[in-house]
Amino acid sequence: MKQRTLLFVKPDGVRRGLIGEIIGRIERKGLRIVAMKMLRFTPELARKHYEEHVSKPFYPALEEFVLSGPVVAMVVEGDDVIELTRAMMGKTRHTEAAPGTIRGDFAFSTTENLIHGSDSPARAEIEIANFFTDAEIVG
Ligand code: DAT
Ligand code: MG
């Protein structure tokens, strides 16, 4: 089923020069990037985007990290793209992410784990609207 998802390269990925590596994997997989921009999180956007995690003990460190530098956000389209990009990302914890995945190949921290991807169609719709207006989805 054709779907859209919200992905972003996190500040560690931008700092480490891995924007191209990560976007390249998405392109080489044959997925379609239909919107993209570099931006900085605000505390408000962080609380909105990570609403399910705001009350968790790791939230302060997570917010500090996502505010620590620019991110590159994109809307990506493809068949079952949510499940597919979650598989390409690898598991959340750096110790569990399998080699061959983005996190498995490059992440050495659970907080700084390089990439975000929506985890359900309902979340994808909310997250895309948090980052992009309809007019910015041009692909
Ligand atoms: P994912 O990014 O794989 O969807 P998530 O939604 O459970 O994972 O958590 C969002 C981010 O919060 C995750 O990418 C890194 C951070 N995080 C999650 N669990 C954590 C933990 N136990 N300790 C530190 N950071 C954590
Ligand atoms: Mg998540």
C-alpha cells in the first residue's frame, strides 16, 4: 500500500557528515522523496513531535540533543514505506540495531541514533503536518 512517512536526519547525523549516506540509502532503495528541508527544532516542536515521550526520564536529554543542531527533515513515499524505513533504520537502542541498518552501521548511542522515522500511519500523518505545509510537499 502506498504510504508517506516523516523522516529526519538527527543533529548527530548532520554533524558527522552522514546526510548524504542516509539520503543515499533512501534513494537507492527506490523510495521517493517528496519534500525536504533543513531546520532547527524549537522546544515547542520537540514537545509536539515527541509528545509520547515528554514525561519519560530520558526526555530532557532527548530534547537537549534534538535542539543541539540542525536536522534534515523529509517526507518519503513508497509501498509500505513506514515498515520499510523502520527496518532500514534499525532498532532504537544502538546495542540492538543490526549491522546493515543505518543505526546498526553508524550509531554508538541510544540518544544520538541518527534518524527518526514515523512508526504508524496515524503518527506519520501527524508528524508530516508538524514539519511541512501541504504547499511544501512538492514531489
Ligand atoms: P524510535 O526513534 O526508534 O522511534 P522511540 O520513539 O521509542 O524510538 O524513542 C524516540 C527517541 O528517544 C529515540 O530515538 C532515542 C530516545 N530514546 C528512546 N528510548 C530511550 C532510552 N531508554 N534512553 C535514552 N534515549 C531513549
Ligand atoms: Mg518513535
